[in-house]
Amino acid sequence: MKSSLGQFLAFTFLFLASYAVIAQDADAIVGEWYTTEKDAKVEIYKENGKYNGKITWLEQPTENGKPILDAKNSDKSKRDRKILGMELLEGFEFKNGTWENGTIYDPTNGKTYSCTLKKKSDKTLEVRGYIGISLVGRTVEWTKVK
């Protein structure tokens, strides 16, 4: 009898936990987030059914009195664009509790990576950038702006 009750409770817990992931609101990432070092804010928004993000604030928006530019971009035609206001995240789709099939641009090295986003809590967003398969990459956490 105890075994059956234990199995029932375990099944119920697993069912409810999986339902919570499925029921997560796809728009839960919409809003402003501090990057890991809290030296930038990224506003994530929904456009045409996909999620994107742009830099809305920089702790150091200028260098020598001039706006910081995308100087390390591998595309030379984009090196004159300002970092502030730049699209950082592009093309994310919500699937099974994560936002995937998107890309993240790293202005510190001028490279674009495949990326997934996952909410760890109401205040924490896990951002994983990778090349090829997600096993080869780096994960950071962003914090929701209050």
C-alpha cells in the first residue's frame, strides 16, 4: 500500500512539474535584463512571433567623449554602428520552456553565436551561446531589471 501511494505521489509530482514547464508563459522573458556584469541592459521584446533583444543602456556608453562603436565586427561595413541601441539577440522561438533557434552577438569580439535562453526564476535568465552544438559554449546569467 505504501509503495502504491509513493508511486502515485511521485507520478503526480512529475506530472505537475512537467506541466509547469509547458505552461510557462512564452512572453516571460519580455522586459529589461542586466547582463552578467551589470554593465549593460538588454531589452527583450517580441516582434512577428519571435523574440529579439537590443542594448538599451551601457554603464560606459562613450569613450573619449564619443559613442562606443562596433569596432570588432567581422563585417567592416558595420564597424561604425553604435553599440547602444544595437540588436544583440535575434530570432528566438519559444519551445518546451526554452527560447531557442536564436543568435547572440558579442560586440567584445565581433562574433555571432547560436543561443538558447531559459528562465531560471522570475529574476534570472540563463543565456547560453555556442558554436555548432550546445555542448561547446558558455552559459551566463542575466538579472531582471526591477
